[in-house]
Amino acid sequence: MAFSTLDPLDNKKQNISYEKRTRYVEILAKALALGCILLSLLSISGYVFLAPQLYRPIAGGSATHPLTGLIIIFIGFSVFLEHKKTSQY
């Protein structure tokens, strides 16, 4: 059994199990990133269309800053459009 996640697994069954788990995590991360992108776009559209309910959901409460929304969009796109590097052993 490998002691590090970067070491190649010797057992074929363990390798398949590891690939399934990493695929599940990748799918979940992309789904969460897409959700964050959509919510940030909704918040920024509140500033564009002058609808304060979209960027300040609680009346008199704190609001989402437009730069925060843009940063969340950029981080979400970086997770969603992740480029995988292939390693050569």
C-alpha cells in the first residue's frame, strides 16, 4: 500500500477504487464551483439592474461587494476549467 497519495498504487483493485473516489471529488468540486459562479452572477446582476434584493438579501444587512463577486466567479472558473497534468512513470 502506498504511504503517500503521490505514489503509484501497486494493487489494481486499489488503483481503480482510488480513481473512482477522485472522479467523485472532481465532479462534486465542479458542481459546487458552478453553483458559486451562478450565485455570484446573480449578486452582480443586482448591481447592474439596480435590484438591491439580489446583493443585499436581508434589508439593512450587509451586502455583497462587486469585487468579491468577481473574485468568486474567477475562482469558480479556475476550479471548473481545471487542466489536468498527466504524469509519466
